[in-house]
Amino acid sequence: MKLSIKQVSSFLGAVTLGLVLRNVFGSFRAQEVLHPSIARSSYEAARGQQQGARRPGGKVTLSGLLNRGKFRKQLPESIGLRAPTHCSVPAAGRIGWRQVEQKDLEIIRSMPSAAITNCEMRGEAMVFRLDLRKATKAGGHAYEIPFPHYIVADEDGSWRETRSTLQLFTVGENGWFHPVGPAHSRRDDISSKGNGAYSHWRHALTSGPNGTSQIRFSTPRNVKLGDLHGMVAVVFPMAPPMGWIEFPGGKKVTHEEIFRELFLQTFATVGEARPHLIEEAAETRAGTRYLWRIGGNGEFSLPLKDGELYEKRMPYQIAEWYSEFEKQGGILFPPPESYKYYQNKVGLARLFQETKVKTPKTWVFSSFAEAFPEVIKGSIDFPVVIKDPYGFSSLGLLQAADADEFLKNVQRYFADALAGVEAIVQSKVIALREARVTYIDGRPFHAYWRIRESLTSASAASNLGGYQDFNFPLNDIAPYVEEFARITGIPVGGVDFIWQEAEPDVKSTPFTLEVSPTSDINPPAPASWSKTYAEFKHTPGYHTEYLAVRRQWTDLMALAVIDRYRQERKHLFVDIDNVVSLSMDRVRRLKGKKEAYSAVEVMKDQAVPGAAEALKKLSSRFFIRFLTARGSYEDPFNVTQTWLGLNGFNGLFDDLIVVGSPESKVAHMSSETLLVDDFTLGHETKVLPEVVCLLLVLLLLLLLLLLLFFFIFFVVVVIVVVVAVVVLIVALVTVPVLLLLLLLLLLSRCF
């Protein structure tokens, strides 16, 4: 069903009108939407709690309420009331899939988890308990604590400034969560003002693999950190269903299974506890986002027709095989179409020509006989590099400084090449260094200079004696990489750039040598390393760093999928009190006293009739994010989340945000978001008794009658005055005329 903003407004108008009439006159009761047994058990639990021997200050713990026998027995199983589960337990691959070596698996599963003591799932929410001992002073009232980088965080300078869904709560001795805020605060405001302000932020992706994620926060009323009993961070993943596609055939080259295990770790940490693991297109679930990674060299292998070459056919077979999952409704990242250019320099040459990417002058020759006339005509600009179009890691590279050397090496190349394999000839850009930039969704996150052994070297690859310099200005190259990914349609890859200058300005447009949708990522060598990078690869710590940088890649791939997903629909923020919950009854009945905000009373609230059905319709067009100012409630997050489950809202919302005050709601809004709220003045804190309301209504009616009386009186007076004035004017005009006529008559008779 298609819903426009106008239809949303109509729905909200109807709900608001009903609530306004209800709040003024109290003349109708909402239809009970809870199961009768649930309503009774809620009442019985509340009544039993009131009669209990110990209820200091009228406070009730939610866990105590929910664990009461009668109440718990009546709970519908759909709300999933059970012990919280750990939120980062990875799924296992299918039996029969190639397994990662145990030593690698131990490294993959031993990744650090920042300053958290544990993480558990509460419904759809991930609850992280923070280790405040690891918090450090950050100036003024601010503290900082490291947080896992795989959780979506704010980034400065774009729409990502408010993308984090993290909420921060202090934890009382009774275990209740109390919201602090506002969220998304400026970091300098947190330092200078504090009082609970916080921000969950990360270094921009272009800061490189060493970028970190932090929570900068302050304490309520700027009390000492040691005075707090504890703090938790609550995160709703707002992630789509995700999965992994395994290619089950091919050779074992310890590639696909490594990335599968890395993604299984990542899925768990971003809130996808049960990723959909498949190996056939028929298993695809429409709408699920599938990640995948495959390599050549026999790892991907399908039968070939007579006369087909594996090296030439393989990129297209990959694209075709994975596109079958898209035909079944799966959403794959990266898109299979981009793999047509994997180890396919012929296809890349055509792509770069069509998209006008700046490249060295390039020729594609199918045979020595085809290359020879070009040399005779003098159309080839020397020096050149001769490449195998289906090779990788600079294997098979030859070069030529002049025509004689070119003819000799081209003849040698075709003598060794398989029949039907072309030669790529490219003008050589004379430079000592070239750049390898790895990017995800058009955003570079890893780069280094590859420095040739000498100007005569054909390549800067480490297997040809090149070495690496990881001091690369990612921020400067970022705009061009974004544009490159857009125009080529290759959103994920490793691209080789080169500049002619000895000290290049990377803000200038480079020559593009090639790009691969799947490329190796080299971890940085220690700053003190003075040997070649090839030698560094054989050091004891290299393999651990190798896996660590790939784990960062898989984390960022998943975050890119989440970023894309969150931009597919607008975000609709919906209040709870008086919008989906008939909470005014409670506040009116208890006259706004403290007891009105207790857990046991809140659990009695009924849902607004039709609210769940309306949200279900809206959820196809909007992300539904509950945003409620319940800072004065007992354990507001846990109570509200449980109430939503009991009243049929599970699965109908993407986020539940609890803030301390109505003003703190603004921090979550942007120009692109919509808000549904009840703006009845004082409805959250002040309530008038019904007798007073009735008297006010009678007084208003009396005033209206008095105004009506005075209006009628005024109209009558005005009419009388107008008539009198008209009579006077008529008299003043007619009397002189009559007298004049009488005078004329007398004169005519007498004279």
C-alpha cells in the first residue's frame, strides 16, 4: 500500500483529534486491545505489589514485576520474554564447507572488544555494559571511552553526523537505566557544559585503518565519574537481514573461507545473530543483503565450453553466477556486475575509455601480427609496459624502451601465452611511486605508496623488489575516489593510481592503471622496518596483522550495507505517550503524582486503537523510531520496551529512543526526518482533576453565552441608533421642504 506524507498527516490528524476530544471531555473509553488475561494479570501484579510488605517509595523493579508467577504465565510467547542472550556469538558455517585452519580461527575470534565488560540482547537492542575504569579525562567535564568500531557511529562533515543510534544510560543501584543527554552533542559543548551531554563518534573512514571509535560523555550534574554505579550503551542495529553466499566448488586456496569467518564475526557484532548462509540461488530470501568474496586462481571454477579459456571466462562466470541470486530478490554487495573487471584488463581498458577515466595510452593486441604494423606506423609511444590482461600481482610483466625491444618482447609474450590471450600494452608513466588505494562504497579507508626499486622497474609490486610507505593522505584523494567509483560502477575495490610528478599532489587527477573489485590489503610494516615489504611478509607478526586489517575490511563492508539500507526510507520519529499509548488515563487518575510514572502503573496503559495497524502500514515507507521523553519514569527504557512487546508492537519499529526531557528530542532530528508527537501543553507532568476540567468547561460555556448576549445587545443598540439617525436625517431634509412648499402656497393664495 502506497502512503503519501498527506496520508500520514491524515492518520496523525485523526489520532490527535481523538486524543484531544478524549482529554477534554473524557467521554469515551478506548477499546481494550490487550488480551483480557494479560490485563487482569497486570492488574493483579500491581495490586499484589501495592499490598506487599516492602515497597520503599512506591518503587517496583521491572524484573520483579515480570517474574511474578501469574503475570509471567499469561505473557504471550511472541514478546520473547526470556533471559537476555549474548549479542556477539557468531554463527557457524554449514557442515561441509571448507574450514579455516584452527590457528587462523583463533586469531580471527580473538579480536579485542574495546572497553565493554559484556554485551547482551534485549529484544532487538544491544546493551553494552561499559568498563568505566577505561574512561579517560578529555578536558573540562568530558570523558572518553573506546567503543567497538563496528558499531555505526557519527562522522563529522556529512549526513553521517547523526547516524549513530547509540543511547547512553546511567545504571542505578537498583539496576534501572536513566537516560543522559542530549545525544550527538558537539564535543566542545560536552567539555564546557557537560551535564550528561554525549556523542558517539568515530574518526572519518579516510583517517585509515588506525581510526578509532569513541564515546565522549559527561555525567549528570557533572558529578564525579566514580560516583556513578555504572553506565550502559544501548544500540538498536537498524540493520537489514544479512547473509553470506558461499561458492562451494573450486580449489582450496584459503581465501573464501577466511572472509566467511570474518563476516560471521562481523554479522554478530552489528546485531545480525542469524545471518542467512546459502550456496544456491534457489535458497535466496528476497530483500536480504548478501555479502560475498571470491577469488580466481581456481577458487572459483565452473565448467567451460569447448575452446573457452578459464582466465578469460572466469570474470564473466563470477558475475553471471552471483547475479542469479539477485534475480531471486537478493541484494548483493558488492554488485556481481563489478566482477566482470576482476583480473580482466581488457574489460577495464574498454570501461576506462567509455567512462573517460584518465589512463596512460593503452593498446590491446590479439597477436604479434596485429602489434607489428603499429610499430611500423610509429603509433606506439615508448617506453611501454606489456601486461598479461588476466594476470595479477604484476606476474608476466615485460617492458620495452624502444621499437626493437618491443618487437622482441611482444614476440616472446605471445610465444608463452595461451592461445587467444591478448596483450595489454600501456605507455609507461615514469615515476618511482604509485598508490594502491582500497575503498568501500566509494570511500577510501586504506592506502599506501608502492615505491619502485628503480625507475627502470616495471612495477612497484613487492614481489619485484618494491617497498611500501603507508604515510598516504587519504583525505586528499577521497573526492576523486568517490567520483571514480561512481562513474565506473565499481563501488568496492583496490585501485592503482600514478602521477608523473616526483612529489605528486594527490588532489590532482591521477593516471589510473587498474582496479580490482577484490584486492589484497597489506597491513603497515613497523615504522622502523628498513627492508623490502616482501621480507616483512615473512616475519612472525605479519599474519596476525594481515587478518586484523581484513577484519576491518569486513566490518566496514557491513557498515556500508547498513548505511545504504538506512538511506532507503525516511525516518519517522513517533512519540509513545498519547500517540500509541493512552497514558493520559494513568496520569489523570493518579493526578500526576510520582506513582503515575512507576513501572507497575505504566504497564497498565492501553494502546491507542489502530496504532499498531497504522505503524505496520507506515513501516513500508518509513523507518519507525520511537522517541519518548520518559526521564521521570521508573527504569524507562526497559519498562517501555516491555510495554511495547506486550501490546503488539514488536517487529513494528526500528528504534526506541528514551530521552530525559522533551528538549532532548531535537538532537535526534534533522531536516530529512519527520516527527509524530502530542504537543498538548503539560501533558507529561501536569494534570487537572476531572471536576476542575468540568468547571472550566462550564465556565467557558458561560463566557460564550455572555459574549453572545453582549453581541446581540450591541447589534440591537446599533440598529436602534442607525434607525434614529436615519429618521433624524429624513426629518431634517423633509421638514424644510414642506415648510418651503407651504410658504409658496400661501404666497400664491394671498398675492
